[in-house]
Amino acid sequence: MNDHNWLVEQFEAHRNHLQAVAYRMLGSRSEADDAVQESWIRLIRSNTSKVENMGGWLTTIISRVCLDMLRSRKSRREELAMAGAPEPVTGHQDGSNPEHEAVIADSVGLAMLVVLEKLNPAERIAFVLHDIFAVSFSEIAFIIGCNEPAARQLASRARRRVQGAESTSETAELQGKRELVDAFLAASRNGDFEKLLSILDPNVVLRNDSPFAPVANVPIVRGSDAVAKQANQFATRARSMELVLVNESVGVIAGHLEQPIFILEFTVVDGKITEIGMTADQVRLSGLDIAALKD
């Protein structure tokens, strides 16, 4: 069997799964078909000689395709047909495609897909992959381009929305995080070392991104003292930094929304900042959902 025939065989073996994943993410049979086709194109253009788990690799590929499609849809402010209702699966199904039939027969069906339309792209990908297809958060973080705690937060927030429980608890959580990140930024601007120590967890981890030259040689900083010292080193730059929403959570931007230099994302546990993740790579920055933070 030549390489092309082997790829065809592998792809067809996973087609039903890919179709189910894409339909869940996109809510449209026609768009799901497009996503599957694009995944095939990416497969035949890739070097798969070192791929050990073809099913997992293809799930990653189609997830990224769907994420791109969702973000493109959002940027164009597209409306799905029927006032935003997802497109029902139609066609002549004979029961030979169990995963496809499961999409139709699922107890939540279109009702679930309508709720999913209210999620932002990153939330939707995280929720569908983890809660419906049991993909690990480490894999989801790799697909979305964030750290693992952020992937967990995305899925958790999406789950609350799907369950109809976002309301006041989520608003309070977002406000609490905003106050803490705002305090971090203010202390950085003022060179207030003691204030920084008071809001950082003693074991806080700062993950720098090498494309930002000043920290290229220090990929990871551990401990509140060390993290506070780095924050103090950039006090001048911090004066021009602002709070933003990053994947619907509070973060900090250096630069402008249209052309960020880097983004800082924060993980907060029990009222302390436990992790800060920097993204400076322009490709990964373009994949983040960044928006102005309203008062």
C-alpha cells in the first residue's frame, strides 16, 4: 500500500469522529463538511511519519480548523440561518454511521447547539473537546494556544453557561479577578514591591515568551520575589499597559489591540495570582480573542 492510499485509509477510519467533532463545534452540517475537507487537505500536506496517534492528531487538526472558522465567523458577525439556530442534520442516514446518528439523537440536540452559539470560540472549543469528547486539558491548551489552567477556566465558564448558571457568580468572579490584576498593574507601575508580594502567591510561576527580547533568556520565573522583581524591572513599560479581556477573562496588554507587543494572562486561586503567562509570538497573538475591557 502506497503512502497516499494509507492516508486515505486512516482518514476514512476517523471520518465519522471528525464529522461529529466539527458539527458540535460549528452547529452546521455544511460547515462541518468543509472543516473535514480542510482537515484532509492539511493531512496530505503534512509529514505524518512521526505521528503515533493518528486519531488524536486529526482531532487536533480539525479543532484548529473549526477554531479558525468560528473566529472568522465572529469577526464577520455572521448570523446562522433561522435567527441563529444551528443547522439541523439532514440527509438519508441508514444507521451505518453511529457517531453521526448520535449527534442527531442526543438528548440535548439542537437545544445544546443553540446554547453553544452563545459561547466565544475558545470557550466552545474547550467545552466541546473536554465535556463531549473527553480530550485532556493539556491537549486543549495546545490546540487553543493557552496554558492548561486557562483551558480549564474556559471549559468551566462554558459549562456554567451551558447549564444556565453564569449570572451573578461569574460576574463576581470576573470582577474579583479584575481588581486583583488591576492591583498588580498599579503596583508594577509604581514599583511597589511589597504590594506585589501581597497579591502574588508565594509559589507563583511566570512563563515568559522568548519573542519578547528582554526576557528571551528567562523562560520561567518562579516565586513571588523573583516575579515581583521582574515586574519592577518593567515599571516604565507598565505605565502604558492596560487591562483587556483575553478569551473572556481579564488580562493585560502591552501595545494596542490592533498590534499588541505581548499579552499577559493570569490564573487566580483563592485571591492570589498563581500563574502569569506571556504571549509575544505574533502568530499566537493573532489567535487570541482580545477585546477592550468595559467599565
